[in-house]
Amino acid sequence: MSTVQIRIDEELYEAARRTAAAEFRTVPAQIAFWAKIGRAALDNPDLPVDFVRDILVAKQLGEREPFVFAKEE
């Protein structure tokens, strides 16, 4: 993976730093994760952002359980 330097708002950096520490990521990894969520959310506007985030997290963790339809009673 190549890296590049970018300028970001200090407030965004501080938010990323706090969240990265809580989620055991580096600041660049946190910003990249947020960017992936944003891109996926824009590509799928009918899906809730939380759903998009959960899918990306599950994909990263390798958690792939088959979807089972609930039985109607």
C-alpha cells in the first residue's frame, strides 16, 4: 500500500484520534475506515449508514454467517 500526505481539519483529526484509540486503530486507518464507509454509503443510498458500517466491519473480521429468513408464524 502506498501512502500520501493530506491536509485535514484539526477537529476531524482529533475526532479520528479519539475514535482510533477506542477502536484500536491508527489515526490513518480510522480516517481510511471512515472514507470507506462514506464511499459505500454514497454508492448505496438506500441503506442506512450503520448497516453499511456493520457490513464493512463484518467483512474485515471475516464473519460470514448465512442469512436465514425468519419463519412467519
